[in-house]
Amino acid sequence: MPQPTLQELIRRRRQGAFVGRERELELFARNLDGTPTDPTHRFLFHVHGVGGVGKSTLVREWERLAAGRGALTAYVDDSAHSVPEVMAVIAEQFARQGRPLKALEKRLEAHRRRVHEALAVGGAEADGGQGAAEGASAVSSAVVRAGLVGVGMVPGVGAFAPVVDGERLARGADRFAASLSARFRDQEDVRLVLDPVRALSPVLLTELGRVAEEVPWTALFFDTYENTAPFLDGWLRDLTTTDRYGAAPGNLVLTLAGRHRPDRVLWGGQAELVAHLPLEPLTEDESRRLLAARGVEDASAQRAVWEGSAGLPVLVSALADHPGDTLLAGATAVDRFLGRALPPREREAALACALPRTLDEDVCAAATGEDDDPAALFAALTALPFVSGHEGAPRYHDLVRAPMLHLRRTTAPTRWRAAHLRLAALHEQRYEELGGTDESDAADPARLHARLEAAYHRLCAQPAATLPQLLAQGPRAARLGAAFARRWARTLADAGRDNGDEATRRWGTECLAVLDEDDGPAGRARLAGLLVDRPGADEAARVEALHARAALHCEAREYAEALADHDRLDALRPGDWRTAVERGVAHRRAGNYVQALSHLDEAEARLAAAPDPGDDPAPAARIAREQGETRRHLGLFDQALDLLGRALALAPGDPSALVSRAAAHLSLGRHHEAVADLDHALARRPDHLWALLKRARAHDSLGDRRAAFADLDRAADLTMDSAAVIGERGEIHRRAGEYAEALAAFDAAVAADPDYLWAYGSRALAHHALGDFTAAVADLRHALARKPDYLWARLRLAEFRHEQGDCDAEFAEYDEAVTATTGRLARPYVLRGRAHAEHGRFARARADGKEALRIEPEDERVRELVAQWSARASRGDAAPQPPSPRRGEASWGHGGTSAGP
């Protein structure tokens, strides 16, 4: 019989000493002793509790129980930093158990190879000067969008990269996506780089389904979940509770163990399928039994340990050998954890290696300053009872590490600084050796990890000099999504906890508190707000923080707050065209189209007046594009086409301008021209969601429903925002007269996103077609209650009132439409004038017509109407004008599609 390994002996001893947690053990065992079809079966266990309470130990015991019942198991902790890395860990551990996931391993290898090639493309372009540097930025933008670091990331560059101009970044991203399509040919390879989560997840589920047929259970354990939830939570929810990636095997059981309670939004609707287990400290009885298992039989000693440890298992175990003294501070605590008999050299090494947050052989050598046999030192450290994460990135337990850090910092400050500087230099060297650019941090978890660790150690060694640099990078981290923001804030908080610097501690605590409360766009806007007025920030840092906060406010639909930030930006940098553009876009997103046009015109004037505008056409192209898009929303399609053509002349192939122009073509019934623009846009950016949605509409208008639904299927694979795709399916059904199917789709769309006002408008049209005026009016009223200046809804409601014969209500709606546009749009005047004429009020019709001509003096159609109304008014003719069809105005303001850039 082969001799057991040292690791096996250690595991056996720890298992033999496991006591307590009987309720949790029984619950998990009973779940595995049943069947997946049992109504009491739980497919997910969510364990949460404070650090040191024994979550990891319980999870490992559950893993042992599962393996003992024939389950295929995998254990994942926060040494994995992305969904693809998690898949790789699962595949590796399954292979050790004789169940390799060969198809997944093959795709993961292809993913790693293609990402490496993609980064090489960016690096090669970065060597070529200005234009090529944009390609390097694009590498970061596209790969972050793909989700290498998490799910749902916004496009951008590394959280710690220098400020990158948004226009250059967007152009680079477009070129990068196009270069991938040309380089790889196979679109599946492009998806492996741009969207690895969606490319790999179906393969994972297929492989899990295959091996699940060979074992009674498949059990996946996710430990230290407080650190991995930002990128795993949504993915695991979709993997198990939706069909987004395919079917999950019924005998799959997940365990999530972390410090925080489960996300109620994500998991709250799964109460009958999820077991939530808050883990409390050991009771005194459990503590006594654990101590007895460790050989501590004296009742008074057991009592003293329980009181001094607060029932935390990690401290009960550490103090089991010295139960008489419960002082857990400074040198006494370190002695308890390391043992008083430990030789001085080993004690010094153990203290030195508490400084890094994670361990490996090189880190141990840098921490101690000695190169003598780092492998032996690393092996000895990882055998200590308070070192966890043996299969990933080993680390000291926080409750053990804290007093060691305090002791080293207060008793040996010179060695403290020297060791942290050595560690910072090591990680900076690794960062450089990994290659790439600052922007590619987002695409390479190893580079990002090295940069974060270097920042942490610099903060510990030199807080006064390093803190301002790290704070200046916070707004960029906030814009890059929850996972990026949390990693940045966690680095700051960890350093503040460990370095004794009050300023660092305060900043770290405040930033993490904001994200713990809300790490969505609104919460991250508040995070950026903390950094706007921080002491010591120079003007450039404050400007970038304001831009970041304004963008996040817009993303959170907090438009008033965004506009307030734009006011501050104008005060800091008067005449900056960028601020005027962003203000105009904010107004447009809020539905204030007239104000949006005014500010975009102002941006154009500011750019023309700039003392040194330079030769870059990007600013002028962006302004023209936003002007055209805003006019498209207002139904001024010919003007929109002119402006968007100008934007494309300045920035040929710009996908956003192409999609916007295609939408204008659609509204004018030019479906072939729309398809041509959308094909061009998708050739440049295959993952452009709105291009797919609009092309689906164009294909449907051309009678090709098969192609339309194929585009919608592709769109569904690209987005977590299912409402837009569902709504577009509903619109196809509505246009085909399939009103029952349309209503079902619109109901699902508004259920998925209650703020999706376009779906309410389209549902109103479906209700109207079925003769249900009450429901149609209710939907339009709901949309207008949420957005009083939703002009399409206002004008459509006026038409409904006209059909119902309610003259007063009809004109009240037209009056509201004129007021909402502050007299700057011709269309509300024209429609109200037409309504007056239909009621024989030609003098009023003429007055409205003249107002319309004041706004659009070249509009011949309006001029003809005004001439007719004037003649009738001069003759005193009071005979009503025959009603004219109004449905031709329906596309105005509704955009003709469910989505827009």
C-alpha cells in the first residue's frame, strides 16, 4: 500500500478534529441523500458570516461529505479572478478525479491563445505611433467588454491607466474588433476574445451535463465569495436559473461561502431552491468539544479560551496549545499563533511573510530579503494551520495576520518599509515582464494583480507619497464597473488597515462603505463624488472625477445630478467642447431634445473657437454624430442624415454613426440603405447590440423574418438587457398583426425593465389595434407620468383622444406637446394646426402654421397647409376640413425602433 502524503495526513488530522456545526452538516448530508426531484431539495447553499467563523472549514467538510457520497467536486476561492479562470479551476479538479472536461479544456486553451494573440495585435499597433496606440487602447476596451475580469463590465481601459481620450478609445476599439475579425476569420474565435463568458459557458454546461450522467452529484464550492461575487454572482444565477447558456444538470449543487448576505435582487426569487445559512461563532459547548479534541481537557482553560476567542474557530484552534493567556494583541498574539518555542529564524520568516497579501516562493524571498531555499520556506509556511488557499494563492488568515503586521510595523519600522519596498519592486518587475500597455491591464488579470499588489506595498511603505496617486485613479476604476471598483477600493482599504496611516484608512473605509451599500452606477457615482473634492487634488484630477461622476449619473438616470456636474466642469474649464457635448447627450437621454440640440450647437461653437483645435477630426465627428442622433429622435430625419453623413466623412466607418444613420433610413422607409449601413457597422463591430436590433427591424420590413429573428437571437447572446430584445420581438409581431403575441412580448419586456418606456408605447399601439382604448391610453399615460416630455407618446395620445371624439382632451395634449418643446419644434404646431382645421378653426390653424414656418421656413409641405388655412380663414369659412390620416406621423419621436445609441 502506498504511503500517504504529508498533505493527506494533515487533512485527515483536521477532519478528525472537526466538531460542531451538526445542523449544517445534517442539512447538507440530507440534501445529498435525497433526489433532485424532491420538493425539499436545495440546489444552492449560501453560507455567510464574519471572518474566522469557520466558513472555509465547513465548506471543506461539506466537500468531504459530497465526495464520500460519490459526488464530483470542485473548490474555487478568490485566487481565480475571472469566469474563464474559474472554469479552468473546475476543469483541472475534475480531471484529477478522472472526469476530464476535454471539450472545455480545448476551448479554454483556444481562449488563452486567442487573447494572447489579441494582446500581441494591440502591442504591435502600440509600437506604431499615435494611430496605433489607439489600437492598444482598443485591446483593453474590447477585452474588458468581453468580461475577462468580470461579467457586465463597461468598455474602458485599466483602472490604473492614465486618462485616455474617449474618442481615441472608441475609434481604437472599433479598429481592434475589425482587426480581430480579419485576423481570426472564424467568428467563434472573435467571440472567445470579445465575449469569452458567452462563448465558453455553453461548453461548460454541455460538459457538466455529460459527466453528471456518470455520478450521483456534481458539487461546486465557491469560497471567499465576498471577493468573487462581483463577477460570479450574475453568471452563476444565469447559469443555473435561466436558459441563457443552455441546460444545467439537475444533480448540480452549488455552495457559496462569503462574508456578505446573498444579493436579494439576484437570489431573492429562488427562496424555495436556496438554503441561506448565516454561520455564527461556536457555542461554548462546541468550543469545549473542539478543545477536547485538541487535548485541552481542563474546564477553566476551555472557558478562558472560549471567552478570549469570541467563539471564532480559527482563534480557538490557534490558542488550543496555550489556553491560559487570552490576550490577543501584539507580541502575545503572535506568540500564540507561532508558538513560543519556534526558533528565532523561523519566527522572523513567519513575521516577514505576513506582509504580503498572498504568497508564492518569490514573494517569500522578497519579504524575508533572503534567497536561501525559498521553496522550503514556502512549503513550511503553507503547512501552518492559519495559512489557507493551498491550491490557489496561499495567504495568512486575517485574524492571524493583523497582529503580526502591527508587531512588525511598530517594533521594526525600518524593516517594515524595506520589505514592502522589495515586495513592491517584485510586483512592478512582474508587471513589466508580462508586457502590454497600461490599457491592457483590464485584459490581463495577472498584470492587474501585479499592479494592485505593487500599489498596496507602496502604500504600506510610503503612504503620504502613494495615496494621492491611487486616489487619482479611483474615478476611472468607478467607470469600469463594480468588480474593478471593488478591487481598487479593497487595495486602498487593506493598505489603510495595515499601514497605520489614518488618511489611507479613512479613504479605504469610506470607499468600500459606498460600494457595499450600492455598487451599481448610482453607488459608483457616489464613489467618484468622494474623489471630486478631495484635498490635494489638482484641477486635472478634479475634472476627470467630475466627468466620471457625470457619466455614472447618466447611466443611473440621475440626469439632474449629471447636469450639475457639467455646471461645475464649465466653471473649472470654461468653453470646453467636451462638457457641452456630454451635457447635450445627458439632456437627450433625459428626453429633453430641444435643450440637447442647444448644447450640441454650443459644443460646435466652442470647438470652432478653441485657440488650438488641432488636426484631429474626432471632436467634430462626435459633435456631428450627436447632433444627428438628437435630430433623429425628434423626427427630423433629413437633417439627421445630413449631419450623420458629415460625421462619417470625418470618421469613416464609425459604427455608432452608421447605426444612427441606419435608424434614420428605417424611419424614412429606406430599408435597403439601412441594411447596408448596419452590415458595415457589424463588420466593424460584430458585437454591436443596437446594430443587430435595428437590422432585425430592417430585415422584417423587407419581409425576411427569418433573418430578423436570427439577428435578435444574436443580440440576446450579447446582452444582459433582455428587455430590449424581447421588445423588438414584440414589435415584429405587432407589425405583422399578431397582436396577442406582441402583447405577451411587451408584457415580458416591461416586466424585465419597468423603466422601458418604449415598450409601453408599442404596447399601447397593440392595444389600440385590438380596439382596447382604455388599455392603450393607460400605457401612454404611464409613459408620460414617468417622462412628461415623451413627445411621441403625447402626440399619439392626442390622436387617440381625437378618435374617441374628446376634442378638449385632444387639444390639451397638443398644448402640452408645444409647451414641452418650448416652441422650438415645428411638428407639434403642424399637428395642432391640422386638428384646428379639422374642427373648422382656420384662424387658429393659420397661427399654428405660421409658428411652424418660423421654425422651419423651408418646409414646403407646411407652407402649402398654411396657404390653405389662410385662404379658408380669410373667407370666414367655418366648415371643418376633412380629417386626414395621422398614422403617418407615428414614427416621429418613437425612433422607429426599440433601441438607440
